[in-house]
Amino acid sequence: MQEIALALLAGLIVGLVFGFLKLPIPAPPALPGIMGIVGIYIGYKVYQWILPLINQG
């Protein structure tokens, strides 16, 4: 849980700095970008789940 809080805090700080400097945010645009990130995370987790099954055979 501490990792999540620190990640959120870091994101807030970066967002504030980018806003202050009037730069575009370093994040994907809205929902399609967020879903892309979720897809990458799920794909990685599936790989970690499948890898031991592949190595057994």
C-alpha cells in the first residue's frame, strides 16, 4: 500500500511541475491510454503466470 501512495504522490508532484511549466502532461490521453497501460500490466502478469508452466515441460 505504501508503494501505491508513493507512486500517487510522485505522479501528483510531476503533474504539478508540468502544469506550472505549462507543458503537456507526460501521460497518455484519457481512457484509451489508461486502458493501454492496464493491458500492458495484465499482459505482463499473464506472462509471469504462464512462464512456470512452460518451464515445467
